[in-house]
Amino acid sequence: QVQLVESGGGLVQPGGSLRLSCAASGSSNSINVMGWYRQPPGKQRELVATITSGGRTNYADSVKGRFTISRDNAKNTLYLQMNTLKPEDTAVYYCNGFYSNGRLYWGQGTQVTVSS
């Protein structure tokens, strides 16, 4: 059974940093694209960043220059380094993985709250 498990969320003050991780397991297929999405309170889920197996990245304009996505292909683990956090970054953060067999899987989400 494929599982993606996020960790690293929590409460942080404005201007602070957090590092999210997403560990994927349960499949022998490779993961072509991995991504981070977030759902702010009362809003729809939105793209944060994506990264291909070759390291090509894409970011939402709202996080460019503050967030960095990376992945360790050997460990099937995805990361999101979040710096200079703002209250509007408060959301549930989800990771996903698009596998070589055409299947898309999501994690269960981790809460990030930016507040003083």
C-alpha cells in the first residue's frame, strides 16, 4: 500500500522557519513528480511547489524566494524548507507523488500555523 507521510509542521512566529518532510513508501514504481500543496482555512487547496525526478522545480509566486523544495530520490523523501514565514502561509500542507504507473497519491497533511 502506497503511503506518503508528512511531518515537520507546527506553530511558528512570523519571520520564522520550518522544514517539512514527506516520506513515500509502499511502491516499486518510481515517482516522476512530487509536490507540495496547501489549504488555508476556508479556502481551496493550492499549489506551493513541485519538483521532478530530475530536479526541475516550479513555485507559486507567493512563495518564490522564501520556500525551497527538494527531494532525495534514494530515500523517496520530499522536503520543503520554508523561510520568512508569514501569517498568510498558515494552512494544512499536503504532499503528493505522481508515479511512473500513472497513479497520483496524497499524504494526510500537516498543519502549519504562523502566528505571534
